[in-house]
Amino acid sequence: MAISGHLKRAKEKNRRNAYVLACHLGLFFNILRPELIRFLLYVGETSVSLSLEKSLELYEQMYLMRRFEESAAQSYTERKIGGFLHLYIGQEAVATGVIAATEEKDYVVTSYRDHAHYLAKGGTAREGMAELFGKEGGCSGGRGGSMHFFDAEKRFMGGWGIVGAHVPLAAGIGFAAKYKNDGTVAVCFLGEGAVSIGPFHEGMCLAALWKLPVVFVVENNRYAMGTPIHRTMSTEDVSTRALAYPMARATVDGCDLDESYEQARIAVKRAREQSLPTLLEYKTYRYRGHSMADPAKYRTKDELEEWKRRDPLNLLKTKLTAKGVEESVFKQIEDKVEAEVVDCKEFAEQSPEPAAETLADFVYI
Ligand SMILES: Cc1ncc(C[n+]2csc(CCOP(=O)(O)OP(=O)(O)O)c2C)c(N)n1
Ligand SMILES: [Mg+2]
């Protein structure tokens, strides 16, 4: 009896061991499979660099983003802008490089830190600033403000305030593109603070399951409001979120415009030609607080200074100077942008307030 009991227990233990081994092997292959896909997808890709002319055009765009927001910050302190104001300063190479890799017909959707994405998608500084001022001439008729820039005609699908909630929308846009077979791609920008939230996983799950032409761009600026990433994730490698679905992934230097463009170009091509999603993690940093109301005391001066040494605008300028672009060329671009920023503020100030009788327009009651 004692022997048969012993044998029974030994058999059970063996079964348990076999089960644990099978689980480990399953886990191993589950992780290996997307990594293999990732490797195969990159094989045969030759890099395409930005021309000098295009780089200068994008420098102008980045300089406009920077000066547009510095001007907005000034207007905010003058109380000309109400509500929230989340600045993108420091992250410009991400939106610029990624959107440069798309076509006009492609869709972009993003979170509340949306001014730069709107400008990169063809939005005007005038309509952007008027939106911040809450005026009729704004891109959302003055009803959206900083967090809700929209321009459906330009295929800029907003400006969303609920963290992660726009990720399933991006999957929906990708689904429509695939259903209509119109060759368009959806690009979804989100913060690293969104990758542990339910809707992020719902969107990722469907994009992988239905093989949707979507590029998810996580802008990892290391903080979600005042919470550093190490307090909410067990890994610093945000791109590993792609492994579960599985989906191709890459980690990108978000300060370097060329790399930003190149990795997005590969992902957009994959979406357009093979109808496959990608998760790109861009390592970046915001120089200001979460919003104008945040003095950002949760980080050290040294940390901020270290990131500022890799300022995306300076990095690009240094690279272009090394290629022979003279200071006078930058000066010309910067003067043009300064005039545009002055003009957009004047436009915003002169644009009328929305009429009182339109108060309930665009509102679901
Ligand atoms: C579902 C939800 N929870 C909480 C908030 C409050 N909130 C606004 S922004 C934010 C942090 C998001 O950080 P991240 O995604 O990293 O974007 P970043 O601000 O760094 O661009 C939080 C928690 C919200 N808007 N929505
Ligand atoms: Mg963040």
C-alpha cells in the first residue's frame, strides 16, 4: 500500500513536471515566434535617407512646433488661453519623422498632447492657435481647445483626452482601410502611460488578430503626469508589449529625426503592403511639465539637462551643418517661422468668439 501510494505520487509529480515543461516550451515559442517575424520582416530592408531639401523642410516644421508652443505658453500666462495646455517641446522629432513617412491620404490619431501632430499633418498655425484661444476660426471651431484638435479633411482624427481610449479607434480606422481596400494606413500616437490600460490591449489585440494596417507609436517620455515609468512597468523596454499579440516591434531614438523617419517608414510600408501592424517605441522626453499647471518637481535638473543636450532641433541642425548647410539658411527658415507665429497669434486674437446661440452645437444632449 505504501509502495503503491509512493508510485502514485511519483507519477503525479512526473505529470506535473511534464506540464510545467510544456508551459515553458509554449511560452518560449510564443516569445520566439514574434521575434522571428520581427527579424524576417527587417531582412531585405534597405534604408532610405531623407534628402537635404526634405530635412530642411522638416527642420522648419520642427522649429514651427517649438515656437508655436512657446508662444502658446506665453499666451497662457497672459490668460488668453483657458483650460489645459500640454506642451510637446522636446518630442518634436517623433511626430515630424513619423508623419513624414506617411502619405497625405493616411490617418493620424493621437492623445491630448496633439499640437505638433496636427501641424505635421498639414494643420495651419492660424487654425491651431485660434483653437487654443477658443475662437471660431480654430480647427475645431474653438470648441475643442488644446486637447481636441481635429481636421477630418486632412485625416487628422484628433486629439483625445482619455488615456488609451483612442487606441481602439485607431484599430477601427485600420479596419475601415482594410475593408475598403483603399491602401491607407492609420498611425496612432500614445504615451507610455497608456500601455498598461485596457483599451490599449483591446486595440492591439484586434489589430494583430485582423492584420490591420496600423502603426502604434508609443512616445515614451518617461513620465505619465508625475509618475516615472519604473513605478508602473516591470521593464524599461516598452516595445515588449508587442510580444503578446504578436506584432513586429522596434525601439527608436526619438531625438533623432532620421531614425524617427526611417523606422516609421519601414512600419508604414509593412502596414500598406502587407496589412500588418507594428508597435514602435520612441525614447523621448518632454522639457516642460505634464501641463502648464505642473512645475515638474519630480525630476532632477541634471536629468532634464542631460536630455536637453540631445535636443532634436539642435541634433538635426548639427547634422545638416556637417553636410554643408550654412547658418544663413537656418536663419532664413527661423525668420519665416517667427513671422508665422506672430501672424497666427494675431489671427487668433482677431477671430470671433463662437456665437452664444451655437453653444449646444456639436454637443450630444
Ligand atoms: C483613463 C484615464 N485615466 C487617467 C487620466 C488622467 N491623465 C491624464 S494624462 C495622464 C498621464 C498619461 O501619460 P502618458 O500616456 O505617458 O502621456 P504623456 O502625458 O506623457 O504624453 C493621466 C493619468 C486620463 N486622462 N484618462
Ligand atoms: Mg509619458
